[in-house]
Amino acid sequence: MKVALFGGTGRTGQELLKQLLQKNIAIQALVRNPAHVKITHPLLTIIQGDVKNFESVFNTIRGTNAVISVIGYVRGSEAGFQSTALQNMIRSMEHLAIRRIIVLTGAGVPSPLDVPSWENDLLTWIIKTLAPARYSDGVNQLKLLEPTDLDWTLVRAPLLTNGPITTQYRVGYHRIGLFSRIARADVAHFITKILLENSYLRQLPLISY
Ligand SMILES: NC(=O)c1ccc[n+]([C@@H]2O[C@H](COP(=O)([O-])OP(=O)(O)OC[C@H]3O[C@@H](n4cnc5c(N)ncnc54)[C@H](OP(=O)(O)O)[C@@H]3O)[C@@H](O)[C@H]2O)c1
């Protein structure tokens, strides 16, 4: 299996690089600055470019079987860039007949299956108020994926930490509290697991402790 990875220099992305390679999954990673990739491995190919650029995204996805995106806002990110990136990925995948995509987003993206939680409503209100463009960018990703025929999974996470991998976490549409969190290493574990199992297709599972 070969995966196109977007966000491989990020904190979740570095965990994913490590865990995917441990499972002998080959990776083509699009990064803006190759010097920021700390790992070298025979199964890892680095492509330099920007997710906002269609050609860069297309060239990264070509020759792979699945796409994983853990890109996130960093200093200087343009509002709406995650949707632009996802549009580039979807267009490339449809052109190349590649079906599987896993995208990481925040717990504020709502699902009708969610257990109601005033705590999550409050956290979502805070994000919406402080960063409305980022919030709508997250929600828009679901709107982009739903009408496609792709085998998508939108993984939703509350606050991310740099804690160690535990492999023990809840997955589904459970209640999110004010202090819900999940380590990036466990997010990477879950993403690797559902990639290999081809599970949670066309779903938006929440993952937290
Ligand atoms: N932080 C949280 O508590 C939290 C909670 C829930 C969900 N999430 C979601 O989790 C995801 C990952 O979070 P994280 O903390 O692991 O992220 P992070 O460490 O901030 O990394 C962000 C990644 O996105 C990449 N990126 C940004 N703009 C790019 C562009 N234009 N072209 C190519 N790559 C670009 C960065 O590349 P460079 O190295 O080139 O900058 C970096 O690899 C995000 O989608 C976020 O929305 C975060």
C-alpha cells in the first residue's frame, strides 16, 4: 500500500509518518520545506510543494492507493486553505480513480449522531467566535466530502496533546466534555488502523479518551 500524506511535518503528521512506516506502508508526503522532515526511510518519498497548488497535490496523489490529510493552520495560513486543499485532493482522486481519503478535523464539526453536550456547544461557540473562518473551513470539509463517491472518513478530535501512544481511546459519537483530549500519537494510531481495516467509510467518528 502507498499513501499520499499531507501535513507530514506537523505534530500529528510526524507521528503518522513513524507509525505508517512501522507498518511498512509506503508514503509520498507533500511538504513545503523538506528540511523539516526528520525521518529518512526507503519507503518515504518527499515532494516539495503547497497543498493550495493543484499540480503539487495531483503529483503527490498519483501512484498511491489512499490519501491522508492532517494539515492545519499555522502562522500565515490563509483563511479557507483547508477547503482549497481538500478540493485539490478530491479533484485529483476523482481524476486518478483513487477512492480512500482520511481527513483530520476538530470536534466542533457537528454530526446528527452526536450525543448532545453543552460543553462541546460552548467550546464550539468559543472557536466560532474567536476564529469564524477556521470554524467554517472545518465544517466546509464535510460539505465537500459528502457529495462525492469517495470512501472518506472525517476523523474528529478535541484538544490534541503530545502525550504518549496508549491505543486506548473511545471512538464514535460519544459525549465531549470541557477537558476531553487525545494524544496526536493515538490519533495517528487510529488513522493507521482504519486505513488498514478500510473502516469508518463515509463516517465522522469522534476520537477521545
Ligand atoms: N490543535 C488541536 O488541539 C486540534 C484539535 C482538534 C483537531 N485539530 C486538527 O488536527 C490537525 C493537525 O493538528 P496538528 O496540531 O498536528 O498540526 P500542526 O502541528 O500545526 O501541523 C500543521 C501541518 O499543516 C501543514 N501545512 C499548513 N499549511 C500548509 C500548506 N499550505 N501546504 C502544505 N502543508 C501545510 C504544516 O506544514 P509546515 O510544516 O510547512 O508549516 C504542518 O505540517 C489540524 O487539521 C487541526 O485542525 C487540532
